[in-house]
Amino acid sequence: MHTATDILVGQAINGNKDALEEVIRRIQDYIYNLALRMLWHPADAEDATQEILIKIITHLDNFRGESAFTSWVYRIATNHLLTFKKCQIEREITTFKDFEETIDREISASSPATTFEPEQSLIVQEIMIGCTMGMLICLNRNLRIAYILGDIFEMESDNAAYILTITPSTFRKRLSRARRLLKDFMQKKCGLINPDNPCHCARYVDFVVSTRGRDPERLLFAGHPCRGRKELVTAEQLQEMSELEHVIALFRSHPDYAAPEKFVSGIKELVDSGKFSILK
């Protein structure tokens, strides 16, 4: 049975530019959210997303409907991201030990905020998201992509294994190892998981304000356009969860980010230029 997206893909392959534009609109958020969690910085995620979209539309006629179209898209995206150039944060932080040393330096150089006003909650969210996304970077790319697909995007192991072209057993092993590494690190360092730890997001509010100001548009994550902003997990909710559930809940509470609209217009320009053989 063909889905509405399958029909659009067929129309796009046969030369319908409007259908191609709609296909891009339907998949760009999926790709961008994956790229952002893999690469941390929105600018790097935008570069990767644009390259992936070009790769998808230039190979669109290779889609045979043997899987869901989104699974086929994710397969192309993950293959691209696993070999994408190292982003800046990956060059600075390569292991959990590196990240731990960075946190320790910042703790010793900072002090708890003298005042905490309600409007600063957005900055606390920025700190939480940026820090937990940084933890993902400490995982090697194979473990990172497995964790994103399995625990953040909540994919079944068979589908995730298809996307990564590995066996379901191998996927589950990678996911299990990624879970353990994140849980062990966060239990040791993160105040959200273990309140006895000295590292609490509110501690860094003054530092973020002094370096980025209070303008939400200058925030990388908390001020980022999104399709739906989820409520942060409360301390009370965390207390009712196991350590592993704590970790997963924090990562799932990140917003569903909106991909920049420039992707659609950029693809339209490419199609009209004739630079790529996209449409028959």
C-alpha cells in the first residue's frame, strides 16, 4: 500500500517540482534533528543537512519502496553523518575524560548565580541542552548514532539496524554500551541525575549571560526555532525514575527543532539551475 509520501516521491521522480518541494519539507526536520544531535552546533548540522538533502534528491529514483521512505532517508543520512568531517567540538572533546576535565575547570572558575529570576529559565535550558548534547559527542560516532536512533528517536531495533546496515543484535549491543557510558558519566558528574554532584545548570547562568547576553536569539539551543518545545523533566519526576530512565528522559526532553526554510529554496534553485540531474 502506497503512502501519501510514496506518491509524492513518484511524482517528484517523474518531474513534478512541486512534489519534490513537498518531499523536502517532509524530511528536512528529520535530517536536521539527527544532524544536530550528531554534530552539536547548528551551523555544522545545517551544512550536513544540505549535503544529505542533495544526496537524497539526486538518488531519489533509487528508492524502491522496500522500506518506509523515512527509513531510506535515515539510512542515507546516517551513512553521510558517520563520515562527515569532524566538527569543532569533536576536535576539542573526544572522550568522557576530556569532558570531565572541562567541567571540573569550569566548576572551579565559577560560582552559583547570586540571583535567579524566572526569565533566566531559558538560559538554564540552554545550559542543560548544550551540556547533554556535549555528552553525546563523547560517544564515538557508531555508539552516538545508535543512542540517538534507539533512545532519543525511540526506533525499534530492527528498523534502526536496517538504517545502519548492521544486525539487530549488533545494534542492541551498541545501544547498551552507549547507555552504560552515559549513565555512568552522568551519575558521576551531573547534578540533574545525582543532586550531590556540584555541577548544576543554574550555577552557570551568570557565565552564559556574560558571554552571550540575555537575547534568546543568541542562544544556540533554547532560542532555536522548533516545531514543538517540550517541558523539561522536573526534579520530582526524575526522583520517580531509575538512573537509566533519568538519562533517557533528559535527552528526550530536548525540543523538536525546525530545519531552516532555506533548504527548500536552496533545492529549488538547484533544480532550476540544471546543475544536478535531479528530475527526469
